[in-house]
Amino acid sequence: MDLSDLLYVLALQHIPNLGDSTAKKLIRHLGSAEAVLKSKKESLLKIDGIGNIKLKGLHDSVHLRAAEDELKFIQENNLRYDYYQDPNYPEKLKHCNDGPILLFSRGKIDLKNKKIISVVGTRNITVNGTAFCEKLIEELAPLDPVIISGFAYGVDITAQKAAVKNKLQTIGCLAHGLNQIYPKIHSKYVEQIEENGGFFTDFWSTQAFERTNFLKRNRIIAGLSEATLVIESAEKGGSLVTADIANSYNREVFAVPGRPNDSQSRGCNNLIKSQNAHVLTSAADLIYILNWDLNIVQSVVQKQLFVELDSLEQPIHNYLRENGKQQLDTIALSCEIPTYKAAGLLLEMELKGAIRPLPGKLFEAI
């Protein structure tokens, strides 16, 4: 895209009521952002779904003036920009109707032929949450995934630091322009993040920093990835919004289960209970559901088989290893255990990473 085209795309992006979905629709009909801005309002209103409110201020010269200033900022700071129709625009984000028409970035980002996952969760991460997050990313390292997050407190920065430690590419999706860093205390991590990935945003340098920016930013986190992982979350929180968005994009969602009384596990437990997320107890769960490299699955699983099973769990595990996938009732009958008790034991074994549930109410040993 040349600078003239970029100027008009920026101007279109600056129109407050337009939105990315509508902007894409207009560009599809007219061929370019320049053609949209130079078209008469009356002709645009004939397009299905386009109304006066969305086009309010369309021909106001303020948009082009603002675009000129932002274009100058982009040039002076040597920022990368990807238009949604460009080959370098993130492939998975192209399939999101509300993905940004223009995405700004800096760093050494390379998403081609990469496995990409998002890791999100509470800002008030617990000691157990930290340990789980770090171990998970260490176990995934042989697969060389890209770790996406929001560069915020808690789970976000824990995941991104773990990615850097394991020499994985990591990308922070920001809720503001590339002229600042929030939270400021994370400025000390910027250089190493940019050396091992970088930052994405669709916000301008002139846009005010507002809380609603985080919710808008979450669509990029979910859209970039084939799966979103929620490590810990309270009953309400931004990570649950990201999970909802990921589900709306038909992406896989995983959540780490926790004890019912733990405040930072309630959001994850609710996702699992409502069947809006797979249970995530180990790297093997993720690798299996996403159908990643089976050779890596075996190496990861072997590390996790050294779990202690009690006198009731061990016979169930032995039965599944000998007989393959089985339904709950069959397991209970064969192991001579009441069905209600077998269900509880299977859940405990799943949390230990010894078995996994399958569609059709089947279970198999790992």
C-alpha cells in the first residue's frame, strides 16, 4: 500500500461511528477507502445496512487532517502497518469480520506457518496460577508456538515473560497507541519483547487511553489465535470477554479448573461448566484437542504420567489402558464401582492429567 492509499484508509478509520465491519463493507462495494470518502452520501445510503448514523461526518475534512498527522507519526517512528487486504495481514485475523482494517506493529513479528495461542487471565494471578502458566509454556516450547497476550499485569506478563525465557515469539496486543506503554512498570520488558516478537494495536497515537479500549483490544487477541487459554479468572473479567469473542470466531477455548471456593477460579470453572471451554490441566490437553504434532504429544505426555493414583483410581486407569476408549457406565460396571463414584474419580484423574474426556461421553487413558 502506498502512502496515498494509507492516508485515505487512516481517514476512514478515524470516522467515529463507522467501525471496522462497516468500513470493510463500504470498501467491498466501492473498491477502496479513497472511493468511499469521495462518494456521495446518498449513494452510500443505498448499500444494505448503511445508515445516517454510521456515515455521520463522513465528508468532514477533520478526518483527512487527522490522518495526515498520524501518517507523519507512522513515518517518523518507522512503524509497520498492515491493511486487512494485504498479504502480510495476520491470516487468522482476516477471517474476523470486525478485525481492524489497519493494524500497527513494531518489533520482529513473523506469524507465517506458526502455531498461535493466546494466554489470558486475571491481573491478580496466584502463586499456583503463575507456576501453571510457566510450566505450560515450558512444555509447549518444543512446538515453537507464538504466545499472544495483552501485556497487562498478572497472567499476561507472566505468559509473555515465560515465552521470552523459552525463546518463543510473543506479541503484546495493546489498548493504546504505540507512542506509550501501559502499565508503565512493564516498560522494562519492551526491548526483550520486541526482540522476541513485538506489539500490535489498532489505536492511534492521538487516541485517549480509556477503559473501553481493553474490550476492543480483546478481539485482536482472540482473532490472532487458533486457541485462547484462560489461566485464572474471577467470576467477571476481561479474559472472559476474550473467551466469548474467541468462541464467536469458532476458535477453541481452554480454561484451567480450580477449587470452587477460589475466587480466581470461578470464571474458569463457569466456562467449563457451561461447556464454553475445554478443561486445561496440562500441555497434552491443548496439543491433543488442536491436533498438533503427535510425536510431541508423546514426549509431553510421558512427563505427566508420573502422577500418583490412589487405590480406586489405579484400576480405572489400568482398565482404560487395556480396553481403550470407554463410556462412564461401562467403566463403572467393569471396575465394580457405583456410577456416581466413578464419575467423581474420573474427574479427579482428569485433573491429574491421567485421563482425558472425549466426545460421546467417552474417556481414555493418557
